[in-house]
Amino acid sequence: MSVYLAIETSCDETAVAVVTDAFRVLGHRVASQMEHGPYGGVVPELAARRQLEVLPAVFEATLQEAGLSVEAMDGIAVTRGPGLAGSLLVGVAFAKGLAVAYDKPLVGIHHVEGHLCAVRLETPDVPLPALGLAVSGGHTHLYYIADWRDFRLVARTRDDAVGEAFDKVAKLLGLGYPGGPIIDRMAESGDPRAFSFPVPQMSDGSLDFSFSGLKTNVMNVLKRDPRAFAPDAEGRWPQRTYDLLASFQQAAVDQLLDRTRRALRMIPVRALVVAGGVASNRQLRRAMGDLSEEMGVPVYIPRPDLCTDNAAMIGAAAVAHFQAGQRDDPLRMDADPAWELGTAFWMSFRQG
Ligand code: KG4
Ligand code: ZN
């Protein structure tokens, strides 16, 4: 059995995990930074400074939980990109230091690949090929997963990521950050048919996503009559606000469903994987379960705490890379804030 140490600091979390090549998680720590709340989003400089401070302690606590030392590790995996430059650097520099100081193999992992590989922590042998939908604050990507090291891009967002839309709508109403979990909760008390927001289609027929129009539509509803959606003196929200949030969430989920359904019709796969922070959304999980039945393709969605940023998913992604013998040079490996995962696939399957 091999054991890997994994580090993830691409956005505002500081996460470390110890994962085996059988996808068992021996240690798992995520330090979140809720102090971005007042700013309505992540402040990059604050995130990197905080990660610099807390990473050593999170690392120690994770090893302690696993009951293992760095010497016992068979390799070190770290998120190399994409993400915030300063944040990525903190994790990458730490991982490189460990790799050199302890003479351990090192691999740099793509953050979105990590999200999709999180399913392997619960189901190591998800049947392949699979269609993978990665939905988070920074990504809305649909991949054809040919193999756990071969991701091909089917579609991506042309503007905002879906999680970003949740965060921006929450910010419009002053609900707090991150907006996703708050809207998820409040939408349960609203009528998803109260407002109708269309699912956009691309004029070139591609499966690409677009969420900025939906955010603008919500903003326009709010602008017409801001007082009607504001909380009362006791801080209670009017029913209309719950309805607006439920309708927004429904439209966001409908677009994800539309693209995924169309992709499943065009590309033969044996499984559907949904991952990333937004995959913890209850409405989306239910809807993907229904789509799975409709299409006769099994769906795998990690449990909610493995959907949001964590390091166990980075360890899970690293397994295939270590097993294939990949080794990154600890002196040369660099953070890549704009790293693109996989080759473009859409054009090839449309033409072929
Ligand atoms: O994967 P993640 O933790 O970080 C990124 O890689 O971006 O995703 C964070 C995003 C945020 O936009 C957050 O609002 C959203 O995921 N999110 C949710 C829910 N939980 C987190 N969106 C909708 N419903 C949720 N329950
Ligand atoms: Zn993420």
C-alpha cells in the first residue's frame, strides 16, 4: 500500500490530507476562512497571508490524525493550478520544500481534476468512460473522462461560473458569502416557478454555459422594486425573496441539466460524475439523480464535504499520476494560476 500527502490552497481554504492508493482517507483537515464574509467575496491578499500562517499547523494536525510522519509518505501531491496566484504559491512552495527536504516524489495536480476525482474516495472504480460536470465558484466545465489521467473538455462557461452566480445573487441581497449554501437553504421555502428565467442557448449549438445573464435577470427583478425583497425590521425576509431565490436556483440547475442531458445523448458513457462546491446543492443533487434515471446512466456525486474544496480530492487525483510513474521536478515545478485541464474535445466529436 502507498500513502500520499496532499495539499490544497488554491482559493481561500487551507487543506491537507493523507490518502492511500486504495482511496482511504487517513487524515483530512480543511481550515476555512470565513472572515471574507464582510467583503462579499475572497480577498486574495488576505487569503494568501492566512494560508501562510495556518498551513504548518493544518499539516501537523493532519499527520497526527493519520498517525504517520512525512517519512512514511510515498509521495506528495499539491494543487498547482488554477486558482489565486498567491494562494497557490503558498501550497506549492510548502510541497516543494517537503519533497526536497524528505526526498519524496512530487506531483502537481489540477484543481478541477481533483474535484472530479473526489468520487473515487467513495467509489474507487467508477465505470469509465464517464461524463464529468465540475461546478464550483471558479469553474463550470463538462469533461469527457476517458481515463483518470485523460480529461477532454466538452463545454465550459463563457462568462461566470455557476457558483459565482450563486455568490453574486447572494451579494445583491446582502445575504453573506459564500452565497451557495445560504441560497440552497432559503430556496427550500420558495416557489421555483414564481419567476421564470430562461435557459440560454449558444447560437453555435455548442454545449457551453452562460450564467451572467441569469444574474442580470435577477438583478433587474430586484431593481424594479428593491423594497419588496428587503427584510423587515426584525430581519425577516418576505416570501417574495424566497421565491426569487428558488426561481434563480431552479434556472441555474435547469441549465446544468440541459447541457448534461444533451451531452449524454451525444457521447456514450458508462457514468456521470458531478463534483465541485455547487454539487453539494440539494436541488442539483436531486435533479441529477432524476436525470440519471431518465438516461439510464449511473450518477456519482461525492458527499457534500468532499464537493467543496479539500485536499483528499487532490490525493485521490494523485493516485493515478503516481501509479503511472509521473514525477514533477521539485526545483522546477511552478504554480500555474491559469492552468487549463485537458484537450478540447467538443470540435473533435462534432466533426467526427
Ligand atoms: O469547489 P469550491 O469549494 O471552490 C471553488 O473551487 O470555487 O466551490 C465554492 C462554490 C461557491 O461559489 C459556493 O457558493 C458554492 O460553491 N456552493 C454552493 C453550495 N455550497 C457551496 N452552491 C450552491 N449550493 C450549495 N449548497
Ligand atoms: Zn474548488
